[in-house]
Amino acid sequence: MEERREVIGASVRRIDAFDKVTGYAKYTDDLCDKGAYIAKILHSTVANGKVISIDTEDARKIPGVIKVVTCFDVPKNYFPTAGHPWSTQESHQDVADRLILTDRVRFYGDDVAAVIAEDEVVASQALRAIQVQYEEYPFVLDVKEAMEEGAPRLHEEYPGNVLKHTSIRNGNYEEAIKEPGLIKVEGWYDTPSVQHCHIENFICYAYQVNHKMNVVSSTQIPHIVRRVVGQALGIPWGKVRVIKPYIGGGFGNKQDVLYEPLCAYLSQVTGGHLVKLDVSREETFACNRVRHAIRSHIISYVRPDGTFAARKLEAFSNQGAYASHGHSIVAKGMGAFPQLYPCPNVEADSYTVFTNRPVAGAMRGYGIPQAMFAVESHTDDVAKAIGMSPLEFRRKNLMPKGFVDGFSKNENYEDTFGQCMDKAIAHTDYVRKAEAYSNQTGKIRRGIGIAAFWYNTAVWPISLESSSCRMVLNQDGSIQVQLGETEIGQGADTAFAQMAASTLGIPLEDVHVISNQDTDLTPFGTGAYASRQTYVGGFSIQQTALLLKEKILGYAHEMTRMPAGILNIVDGMIVRKLDGRELLSMEELALEAFYSLSHSQHITAESTYQIKSNAYSFGCTVAEVEVDIEACKVKLVDAVNVHDCGRLINPALAKAQVHGGMSMGIGYGLSECLKFDPKTGKTLNGTLLDYKLSTTMDHPELKADFVENYEPTSAYGTKALGEPPVCSVAPAIRNAVFNATGVGVDTLPLSPHVLFEEFRKGGLLDV
């Protein structure tokens, strides 16, 4: 009988590993011709105001300057920047509030002019020679202050600077809180703005050929960039071509259309000449995107037996100067609130508020790290208030098996949380340590904490969710695969190859995934975000592979005279199902199909699958810390993440994803925070020297484990893993410090500056 080597579930080597470790992989800068003009951007030096005049005369006189473009020269086509699927329904279109360059500046670093020069030195000299006069306005950086009456208004059409306010109402909160004997627990929880810190800064270049604008960009969303460049330049979208080479990380920053429209415009005004725009690290911090700082207020009314009677949430999201991804971030976090811990009576309100700070956009976790810090910190506060262990309280209240969300229709098919917590406890001896570390009195203390998380896979039913795939049979019997879903360093191409090989029945080495997306050639797909790659891409891969397999077996019928229905492909061989007899190889079939004098056929398949489902991803983190009370310093001693992300396509890649997300979560919890000058609005620590990014020196050995519950809504049983690893790390660290000291710190990061104030208020320091 036929046997096959199953590649799904195997820790096969990444298909791009060799090129990346040897340096053969080509990134955007590697591909740009050395004859490109160099573009640089002049950023505003006021946080709120209007450009009155720009003197470019001295800059234009510098030898080697090709052109100086100002905010007064560019077309007034407002466009959105969020990497969201577009829709013909206006209600599903993002806010179009950006211009290529602007005279109405709204944050320190806004884009007011650009220089095109023969080289980088000349471009830098020209920037320094430009003189700008501003009419300055008062500015506001704090999210609550921006909502107050009389606060500077950033956008006239948004009173109170509120981009959007949405709410959830379940049951009757006001009646429920009247129940006798309830314990009220209340807290404010603050998370900061942080930056993605991908290795490769944003970079793009543009040139025009045959009246088509070509943009090569380090982006997660090439097909969306194509649409937005067309909107910004006011040209048909078909006259824009976007190419995405290998990308050196994005984490959501490159899920925005950053400077591709500007670069394309600068090429356009130089007659289609090649123009490169390479963003510095300082610009990446101040002028790209940051994670939303969110301030959350939670009130819980709890019965003495540990069950919730009523809960209330208010969340205020600091959007910065422009809409970008806007309200979807805090709205997703609000959506988690009544689902993670189901309660019959819930009131929740979320506000997205404009301030004169750098623009906030997508970042790994998409609002859930902020929400989980608030919710899971509050959970430990509630457990302490009623005298119950944090673990026992979670087991009693976390989303149970069989829970179904009324909006997304997602269902929790297993006792996922119980399974994940059991594994985390086994790794860390949590129960014994939590008891042993309680009520310590020394200056050096140990603590252990736990936090759970909730995450949705992909974006349906909020937005369009579809994937397209093309497969082509090559002359040697191998296949090539193209998808719009992008490889951004996470290993998606390898997972795609494994799924294709498994469905077709061919060896993995015979699957060639075309990693570099090209909107003129690659089937439509919206890109890499929402932890959607394997879940969404899996549907189109499976559907297309089955179509291709049907065509291959149809041609095999001609060659073998065996009915296609009794044939199969096993390890690259056409076999008879009944006895497993090998009839011919894929290579023999392909050669005949290409070069037969009687029936030459190009065997290919292409299909689109619109996905109208979603899936829950769950898990937890346990963190152990050592706290130096006098130094106000936290050292992470041990950490484990356990995930239910469905069936693992590639366990080694899955573990790598978790380790990377944990590292990001450690920085979020302990050290990372963007600072802004209250006098000017300028970003103060926008370099890797001053911004305290977590490194391997700050990490213990990171542990990852999995609960593999097959996801029934998925083509291959898999679901979200890219973003979940970052979601519960920071609150687990916070709760470990709570366990060690008895002080619940409700502001991130848990840096010495924050801890000093909290320890002083908590009576741990005599100052």
C-alpha cells in the first residue's frame, strides 16, 4: 500500500536559511542601483502648527541637488496609511488624513519638505540649508488632557480629539452591582509607547518605466501599498507596481504605508528617475509608527466565592497625530475584556484620541499586550482582594470549553486554559513557589507570577479576509508557489511549502516558494498581519493544490490509461491506490506534458479562497523574578510561554516565534518606553543607545511549550502564533513582582524609576 512522508508537523529547515546565513539573500538596499538619486525628508521642529513659508533658495544652489519639494508643491490627495483590507463599502475604509507632505504639522517630526540629490552627503547638506517659518499652536501629549474642553484640536472634524468611541453592553451593570456582599476592586493601568526596533529600517526606492510607477519596498503589505500609492498620486492603481524583496523584520511598523507614496512622487517629479529613500533609526523612532499607549480603568464587583457579578472597563488609546490603524487597536483589546473572563454584566467603553505625538499604528499583538497587562494585572488584584490564589481564581473564571462569541462566532473547543496552565506549572513549580515567596521581608526577594492571554486569528468578520495562490508545474516535476501573504522573517514561506508538499504528495525539496511578492505577478493577498499567514494562506494553498493535483492525475490518466480516481501522488510518484504500485514519476509526467507532440499542456492552478471564519488562540506565561528592593530593580530569572495555536506546522519555527515574542514582551515589561519633551513634544530617546531595548543579556533561558488542539475551522488545523507570544509576558512579570513584594505596579515598564515611586508608596523604602 502507498506510504508517504508527512512533512506537516516536522521541524524541517527553513527554505531561506542558506541564503540568509550566507548573505546571498537580497534586501531592498541590496537591489537598488548605485546610480539612484538619494531622497531625504525635512521634518517639522514644532509639535503643532502651520508652515507659513519655506525658503529653499540656498538648498537649491548646492552642487548635486536635483530638486527640493515642499508641502506647497505636492498634490492634495488625502490617503489612508493603515495596512487594512480595503472595501467598496465606505464604512470599511480607513480614515484618509495624510498628504505626501503637509503644511499643517501635528507632531514634532511631521513631513514638510524633501530633498533629492546625487548622494547622501549633498542631500543632508541641503536639508540643513532649508529655512522654515511656522505659526506655532499649543500642543497636547496626554490622552486624557487631549479630551478636555479647551484642549488644542488636531483635526477639526473630531471634537474633543476623539477619533472614535465604541462600547459594549452586556446584561445590566447598574442593577448587578447592587447585589449584597460584593467586593469592589478598582484600578488604573498604564502602558507606554514603544517602537518595533526591527533590524532593517524602512527603505524603499521608486522609478518609472513605460508610464508605470515601480516601487520596491521593505513592506508587509505590497498589494495594499499599490492601492495607497495610486490614491496618493491620483493615478490608476494598475499603473503602480510594488515589489517586496526579503524583509528584515516589520512587527507591524511596516503594516503601514510609510514613505512609498512620497518616494514614488519624488521619482515622478524627476521624470521617473530612480530615487531611493532610506530612513534612519532616529526617523524610525519618531516618524514611523509606535505602539499605542493605552490607559485602562477597570472596576470589578466580585462575590466572596470568586465569581464576577459585574465588570466595567474604560480604555483610552493615545493615537498620536494621525489615524493610521486608529480605533481598531483599542477596540480589539476591549473585545477581549468580556471574552477572556466571561461575566453576565459588563460595560466597556474605548476611546481613540488624537495627541501631538508620533503616530501610533500596528505592532505585534495589536492592542492585546496593552489589554492583557490591564486585565491580568487586575486579575491578580482581584484574587488578592478576595483571598484566593491567582491560579485558583483563573481556573474558576477563564473562558470555559464551549464558550461561543456572539460576534465572531469563535468557539473554544477545548479546556485550553487549563491545559496550558498545567504545562506552565509543570515547567516552573509555580504552586510551591507562589506560596513560598509570599510575605517575604528581605531586601532581595523572589516572586513568581502567571498571566493568560486571548487572541483572535485573522480579521474576519471585521474586515475582508481572502487569500489567493498560484501553483505551476515545472519541467522537472517540481512546483512553484506564489501567494500574496508575505514572508517577513517569521518563516511563513517554509510553512507554506510544507502545506503544499503535504497536500500534493511531493517531497518538500520539490516545492519552490517565490518569496518576493510583485503586484504585477503575485496573486492578490493583503499581506502579513493579524497572525493570519498559515491560517488564511492554508485555505488557498489547500484548494489550489487539490486543483493542481486533479490536473496532474488527469494527465497521468492519459499516460497510464488508469482512471484518475484510482491514482494518487506519493512522495513525487504517481501511484495506483489499490496496491501502491509506482507508475511514473512527477518528472516523467512533467516532461511529457511540456514537450509532448500529441498533447502539450502547461499544468497550472490558481484560486482564491475567501475566509469567513476566525479562531481563538490562547495561552499563558509564568515568570519568576528576583527583586532588589533598594536598587528598585527586577531581574527575570525564569520564563515559560505555553500556547494553544492548533496543529504545529513546523515545531522548530513555532518555538522560534515564541522566543522572539517573549523577548519583545520582556522589553515591554521591564525597560522600553519612549519619552517626549513636555516643552517641545520632541522624542527624547529615539536611538538604540538611549532607548532601553531588551537584549540576550537581560533574558534567562526562554522556554516554549505547546498544547496542540486541532483547530476545526482551519484547513490544516493551525491558528495564530505570530503575535500571541508577546501578549502575556509583561503582566506575568508584573504579577511576579506583586508576589514578591505585595506591591501591585500598574505602570509599564517596571523600570527603577517607576518602581522607586511604587515601592516608596508601598512602604518598602524609607525615603
